[in-house]
Amino acid sequence: MAYSNSCNRGRDTGFEQKPLPSLPKDYLKNGYEFPNVKLITGTATEIARGLVAKEYFGARDNKGKINSVSGIRKFYDFVVNNYDSYNRHAITEEQLIYKMSQLKSHADYAHSKKVVTQYLVDFIKANVNACKTANDVKAFKEHFMSVYEEFNAISK
């Protein structure tokens, strides 16, 4: 029996795949304005919804990657631990900024292992690139905390 492509059993040919979620327009355009209430409230909720992305791919992006609460928590803990080291004077501000830049490669590695979505990688890279001082890292830490809490609440 020959294969016939004309028989499209069970496939919805009119289905249009929704585009992947992207970070808000002008996100961190001017860097961190500490304290920025909008980053901690409204923007955090919007980003958390993009991290969940259930309305797009049933919690997975089109390559089968998924964000988990524990996976996002690991990235958040990295930020918190390094900022706390700076606060205890265990590392300098330059070392803090360098360690934050390492977070981008951690995110890329997790994405290559299909553990996180590209949206989370974009979120991390945008924030790390905006971190120029220790105060920026502090603002990122608080923003990330609110995103994590919103994600945790939404993903249940």
C-alpha cells in the first residue's frame, strides 16, 4: 500500500501556531531605576505568564523544553547567593558583576539540555546585561524574586 499525503487523518490543517512569548517591548530599556515598582509588580506578572506559556504549547515550547519551579529557583538562588557574598564583603563589586555574567552561560547550557525555554534564557540575558553596578544586581534580585513568586503561583 502506497503512502498518500492527501489523507490528512487527525491533523488540523487550519491550525496556526501562536508565536513564542517575548519579553515586553522596551523591557529594561533604561536599565534599572531602583526601586522600580513596575518591575516588581506588573512586569513580573507578565514575564511569569511567558515563563509558564501554557496557552502556547501546553507548558512546553515548540522544542519540548519546559520551565519548572525548581529550575527557575536554581537561577534565582545563583543571583541571591552572589549578591549575599557581595553584601558580606566576600567579593568585590567587579567580581559580583563577573559572576552575574556567568549566569548567561548557565542559562544557555540549561537550554541546550532542554531544561528551560528560550524565554527564560532571554529574560536572564536581558537582566544580566542591565546589571552594571551592585545596585543593579540588587534590583535584579528583587525583580527576579517577584517573577519567581508569580511563576510559582501561576504554574500550580
